[in-house]
Amino acid sequence: MMDSVPNTQRATLALLPSQQMDSRQLYFAMLDERCSTVGQIDELSGSISRGFLLEQLSVAAAIHTDFPAEMRSLPDVLRSAHDQVAQDYQCYLDERGTGSPRRYFSCRSHAMYFLRTVAPTKLVDGAWLYGLLQSWQDPRLAPLIRTYLEELGCGNLLQNHVQIYKRLLARYGCDKWQDGPNEHFTQGAVQLALAHNADEFLPELIGFNLGYEQLPLHLLITAYELNELDIDPYYFTLHVSIDNASIGHARMALQSVLDCTPRLGDAAEFYRRVGNGYHLNLVGMGTEEAIASFNLEQELLRVLADKALSGAKLHSDYCLVGGRLVSEWLSSSGETSELLQTLQSTGWIRRGKSLEQSRFWRLLTDEQAPMFGVFDGYELQLLKDWILDDADRTPTLKRFRIRPSNGHVKVTVVPQSDATIEQIIAHHIGREPKPNSCADVDVLFQQLAGVDTKEQAFAVLTGMLSPANHPTPAGLAATRLYADLFQHVT
């Protein structure tokens, strides 16, 4: 499993037609709900994902990181990097305490834009580890499998990281992210490609996990500023806590590198490939790039142009703006900028004034307003921030607080240490909440009927823990059972 790919084979793979799918297309192909419950993608997507992974490894090779040339230096380098993040964050807090403005988010819609932009990555959180589930008998990989189970909340709906992020997007009207540009999907596609090519790229996967689980400064600042803007930061604070370098995912990631390094094989080649994977977690659009890509007026114009496509022929002819019918303005998305200027010059929008003074805002938000529901939460916030135009941008200096939560769920086991596989399965079937059951959950447990070995149970369950399946009711049920069985037998 850990053998390196020969150079000749690498050259051949690099010629695979990965350009048949861009990052966005490949991302959705690997999350295709029509895939079977065995959790495998189709042959074409598998071939393309393999070539895509090699291309991204080539891109990653040119990225400078702090990854040391020798493995013996790795623990000290990671510890030093962690200490530097803590120091830099304290400097940030000191700056904010003296009245400095937010470093990342200029306004609330900027933060919501960020949530949408990184959604393709956050909605496959931990996906790269999925391919290790079939290696549950290898004790060296046990910490990584536990990490994956915890990313899945061990089957708890409230603690499944993908579900947490979905609820975050829905809460603030940010769940329309699927049509984003290609660069938004590169990092998520890399994670899914690793998930489905784990055997061939195991050292790279281990290195990717090592890099991804380190605590970055941007995570701390993001959580602080989201909270300031009254956006729930729990998803981000959760990762600050569970990825800790003491006993958390960062520690397990480092230990996995040390445990998996071959004693009799080519340790230097293995470590080189681990380094390649470490670099790989930096390809695609990162947090700071996503934040920097925001332009309030350009994003508002994009939204208005999008609305024009669907609303051009839906307006009555009695409403004129600047002497032209609304339907005429909307017939060409290229006139969106002029329309916005005309809405200002004719008094429909009064920038820098209270929202109630803008008639256009009232058309969208008043009780029984004729355009109520046309804009989602994110789009309304964009318009609000643009209308207010610095009127309410004064930095908020309230103290950061972690919002209450139910706590993060660790892997739990069936109390009976000598329980049989059949008893563990029966225990889970018996405690499944009947009001929330669904047909897929029933089918899952029907498939488990008569299973009496670990191998058989994991064969049934593994596919339902795939990135495409685990957030579903059946996937959550399968995760709960897999977590108990895994802890029970390892």
C-alpha cells in the first residue's frame, strides 16, 4: 500500500485526460448521489481524479512551506509553528483591543461571502480519510480512522461537521454556493480525489492530513470576527479545539507519520511523498485568498445580473426607473451597473442613509412587499451593506465568546466488552429513534441481518461512510455502528 509510484508510471498518469472535467465538475462527479452505496465513484471519474491528483501534486511542489527536509526535525518544526500562531494571534488581539479594525471582514456580507466561497471545501470536511476505512485492521492507521469518525461526529447529527456547516449556511441564507467559479472547488476536489485513491497515494494522504490538521492563524481570526459580526463561529471554534496539538487531531496526524514510516522499506522516499502531501493542502483558493476576492459592489452587480436573467419578463409595465420599464433594464445583464446608478440618481436608493429611506429596500423587505423573497439572506445583506455604505462599519469591540454547544462527541463503545458482533448490531437497531427512521435506515439494518463477523459488518457499513453518504440518515446510522464496532475490535 505504501510503495512509491515509479517515475515512469507517474509520467504516464500525468497524461490522463483530466481536462475532461474541471475542478467543479470533478467535485460533483465524486459526490454523485447516483453512485452505489458501496461508496465508489465510476471508472471514468476515478481515472480522471487520479490524473487530477497528480497535476495538483505538481502544482503543490512549487509552494514553499515549513516542511523540514529531515523527519527528525518534524516535531520541533510543527511545535514552533504552533507557538508562532499563538503569538501572532495574541498580537492580533492586542491590536483589536486598541481599536484597530477587523483584519478580514469589512462588513457582514463580506463574512457571508466567505462562508459561501469556502463551502465546497467545508462540505467535504475530512473526506480525504475515507479511503482508509478498508484498512481498519492496520493499527498504524487507527488514529486516522478515529479522526475521520470524529469528523463525522461519530454519527451524531448535531456533531457531523458537514451537517454543522450546512446548518450554518442555511441559517444565514448562504446555501446557494453550487454555481461558484472553478477555483472554489479545487481544494474540495483534491480531498475527494485522495479519498478515492487512498491506496496509491497513502503517503501523500498522510502528509496532507498532517498539514491540514495544524492550527492556522486564519482559523482563530475568522472565528473571532464572525462572532463580532453576529455570525455563529461554532464550526470554526470546534476545529480550534479538536485539532489541538496536545491530544487532538494535530497530535494524531504527527503520530501517524511516525508510525507509518517503513522500518525495512525506503523511509526517505516515504517521507518525501509525505512532504508532497503536506504541500498539497495549500493548493486551490485558501482562506485569505477567498477573503481578499470580495468586492462589495462587484458582488452586488453579479447578484443583480443573475436576478435579471430570471426576472426580466416578470415585471409589470407600470413601473418606470429613469424613464425606462424595469423589464427593459433587466433585458440585458450588461446594463446592471447603469441600473444601479439610476436607482441612486432617482432616489430609489439613498446610500449612506438609513435603510427605511430607500424605496428599493422596502420593496424587498416590507410586509407584503411586492418583491419579498426575491433575494436570499446573503443577497439582502449585500444590498444592505452597500446602501449603508460605511454608515455602520464602526468596529465592534465586544469580547469573543464561544457559543454554547452540546460538546463534541468522541467514539463511544457498547458497554459490554465481550459483546458479539450480533449483539452490538442488535444494540444499535434497538436504540435507533423510530420517529426519525427512514427507508434507507431500515434497508441498512436489513443488510446487516445475519452478519456475524467484523469483516462482513465493515463491508456493509463502509460505503455509507463515504463523503457522499455519511451526512444522510442512513450514513449517520452506519457511522454510529461503525464507530462502536471499530472501537470494540481495535
